[in-house]
Amino acid sequence: MPGAHPKLAARLVNGKYISGLTDEEWLERYDGCEDLAQQWVIYCTRKVAENPALTHERCLTNVRKGFALKVQRGEWDLSEPEQDWVVTRARELLGW
């Protein structure tokens, strides 16, 4: 057939064609993001305790910049929505 044809990226997983991530892969990514948010809580709590002049917002901003830099350098593989979720989750856990 002539002309352009729609393309669908899929892969064969356990005998099924899957587009995107499997449920197990989604869960693994979620667990990684939750773990990172928990680490941020510890880090931010320590940083604010060490420097009382450091505002909660400034602390989260600084950590977010470092986080984005690691993603940009290829050290961490997280999408933009995952990065935003980690920030939101850390803020929620911190109560800030």
C-alpha cells in the first residue's frame, strides 16, 4: 500500500505485544521514585537543621536542580513527570 502508514512501537513480553511499560516495570519505577522522595526527606531535613537560614522552598529548589542535572548527565533515568512527582511527594512527606 502506498503512502504513509501509522507506526506503533511495541515489544514482545511473555508472548504478548506491549506498548509502553509493563505493570511490573511501572511498579519498579514507582518504587524508585518513592525511595528517592524518602531520601530527599532525610537530606532536606538535615540541610535545614544545619542552616536555619535555608528556607524550605530554597532547599527543595536546590535539590531539584541537582536532581535535574543528574538526569541531564544520564546518571539517572527519570522522565519529567517522574521528576515532578518526586518533588511533590517529598514536599508532601516533609509537610512543607
